Amino acid sequence: MIFANTIAIAKDRIAKRRRYNALVAEIQNLTPRDLADINGNRSEMLYHAYRQVYG
């Protein structure tokens, strides 16, 4: 039971890390022009990506 729980926690953390990395990659690929078009701020977007994944 403890082993299964540990595995489940590890899988959850890996999934969260993959999702966060994917969001960061998308944000980092935005050009300054893209950010200007959407009135975006890269650092705020990264902050919100972290909050979305990790709470």
C-alpha cells in the first residue's frame, strides 16, 4: 500500500512537471510581437502557468 502510494505521488509529480515544462516552452516561444499583440507580460504568464499547475 505504501509503495503504491509512493508510485502514485511520483507519477503525479512527473505529470505536473511535464505540463509545466510544456507551458513554459509555449510562453518562451512567444515573440515580443506576439506578446504585444495580446498585451502579455512573459513573467506574469510564467507565474500564472506555475499557479495553474501547482496551485
